[in-house]
Amino acid sequence: MTNNYYSHAHYYAQYVDGLLGAFIIHDPDDPYLNDYDEEYTVILNDWHHTESSVLVDWYMSLDSDGDEPMPDIGLINGKNKYNCSLVSEGSQCVDVELEKFTFVYGKRYRLRIINASAFAAFFFSIDNHYLDVIEVEGTYVERYTVTCIPINAGQRYSVIVTADQEISNYWMRSAFHMGFYSSRPSTLEVYNKAIIHYEGADGVDPETGSWDDSTMLDWWDLDQLVDLKPYYFEPLPENTHTLVLALACTDDDNEVSMALVNGSSFTPDYNASTLDRVYNRIQEYDSRQNIYSFIYYGQVVDVIIINYDGGEHPFHMHSHKFWVIGSERFFTDYGISPENLNFVDPIQRDTVTVPEAGWAIIRFIVDSPGVWAFHCHIEWHVEAGLVAQFVELPDMIAQMNPPEEWKNLCKNQTTTITNQDTSFSL
């Protein structure tokens, strides 16, 4: 099994400050192993010149009016150029070179693309080069050629790029999806860039133009935009249980941003983790813990996610890949169009975009004992409470023999926790 994971902190909003990295699993049985010569990892993310703790406090206050923090810049592998004349006096502004990927004419390159953003979704492309999609979050897919990939927060793709163009330099582009933002400051560059440098080319910046691909401008997950097929077909198991989750973003009684799952905003208990409670067979939970239990091994669960919000939400499940049965915008009276459902050969992934004022249906198998977060991968929405906990096979959890470090996790908690902190404590 292959996967392009990225490890990142879920304690407060620390990964927004850079506490993240790629975690790549190489599969010796990868069906595309002989279809590329070399590989690169490409991490895309938004970046803020203000620490995440300050941004969270602002977002969870009246000052934000519900608007998410606007990034100052986008990065490719941690690099980009910023106009230092815009930096406030006394602040550092270091001029760095753009990330450069060296291609040798005739070779084929696997790019493992990861969106590690706090909020931003991107359109990824390389000027003059086609992208052959071969893998989506650990699922091999039949090769599908595109010029642009929409990639939401938390999502990952593998593509093969053939170095078959004139020996020169070309822009790699990661364009902000500006529909996510209520306004665009004049200082924010839409296109974040890196350089594809062909060996033998001079060192000047590229002069290439971007693809004109209007088909990818209507935002959607790639597997819902085009007909991606799993490389290995396996029959879809019949569902035995259905869970409906209704999402909403609103304000609390103090007019501060609050996100809801089935009418409840996730609030962690830092004095006792959910896993510890399950292990000790404590079955009473605060309703704000947003707990959903699955007790039967092999149970096949459909999760119908209804989004009442005017913005989309990339939802991610820990410990699982799920089948994406379908998604659609602008539902009416919970109406779900049968033509948008795929019960034959849907792909599996672990992060699905739930469209604005729309729905998505996923299916997974209960086979991983634990307490798993199912959450929006927009970090600001996590902080506002857009999180559910799936307690899977609690009887098996209670029979585990956990290490002392795990038992002492909450005892070792020394940081002061405020009412606004909604980071994971599962």
C-alpha cells in the first residue's frame, strides 16, 4: 500500500506555524513503479506572518465577523518570494530563491502533491506539461491525464510528469482558489510559483504561460470532476448502517464564530480523553464531545454529510480510507440525485470536499478499534468546533493493554486551556 501522508500537529493550531512534514510510504508492489524514473514531494500551503495563536484569538472574536484569517502568501516546499517593502518596520524579510525541481529531458517524474494548508485550496499545474494522475490518498487509479488539479486542504495526489518539452525553465503553479475568501488584499499574489528547471537550461526565470483550462475552474474534487477509476476493482460492500451529519457555521450567543455537527460544537475534555473513558468502560459523555459509536466489527457505514453552510468543507477521517459514493451542490429538501451516486466503482480516499449548500456520501468499514476524528481540514473550522468523534469497537478498546505514557497523557497536561480551545483531545 502506498500513501502520501503528511504528519502534522493537532494540538491547538500548531501546524499552521509549520509543525508538519511529508510522511511517504513506498509500496514495493506499486503498479506504476516502472512508469517513472525519479520522484519529488511537493508540499503546498498557505502561510501567515502572524502566529496561529493570535490568529485563532482573532477568528474566535467579534473582530473577525466570521471571516477566516487571510494568508499573507502561499508556499511550495516552504518557499516563495514576498515583497519586503510591505513588511512592517522591525520585522525580518529574507529573500530566498524559489523551490527548483530539476528535470532531465526524456525522464519521467512522480510528484507527490500534498496540500498542508490551514485553509487554502489550490489549482496545481505545470506550464506546458500534462499531469498523469495515478494515485489519490493511497488509492491507485487508472492513469488519467489532466492539465490542472484542484486540491483542497488535507488532500494528496500522485502524478507522473514526462520531461518532453524544449530544454528550458517552466513555472510550476499553485493558484489560490479565491472563491474561499470574502475579499482579496492587494498584497496577496494568486499564483504561487516554483521552477521546473531542465538540465542544460540557463538560470533565468521562466517566461511560460499557464494552461487555459476552464474545466477545472468549477471547484470540485478531481474524482467528482472527471471519471477517475480505481486501478484495482473490488465490489462495494452493502451498507448496514447510515449516519447523517448536518454541518453548519454560525455564531454563538456572544456573536463569536461557532461550527456545528448535528447542532453541537465540539468541545474537548482536557481532563479525560475519550480513549481513556472508552478503555475504562465509561459510557457517559458530554454531548459537546460529538461522539458516534460503532460497536460491530465489519459494520458498513454510510455517512451522509449535509452542508448548510455557504462554504465548502474538506472532511477528513482518521485511520480510514472511505469510498466516495457521490456529492452535489444545492440540495433541496435533502434531495439527492441518483445520477450523482456511484455504487459500482467509486474510488477510496480519506478527505472529501462537501460542497457549499450541498452534500457528500461516503462509505467505510468498521474494522479499526480506536477513537477517530472526523473533521473539517480547515484549521479555523476545527477551532470553531467542526469535529466529530467516531468511537470504533469500544469492547476491543477496553481489552487493550495501553502503555503507561498513554495513561499519563492527561495527567501530564500542564498548559492552561481556555474555553475557546477546541483542538483534539480524543
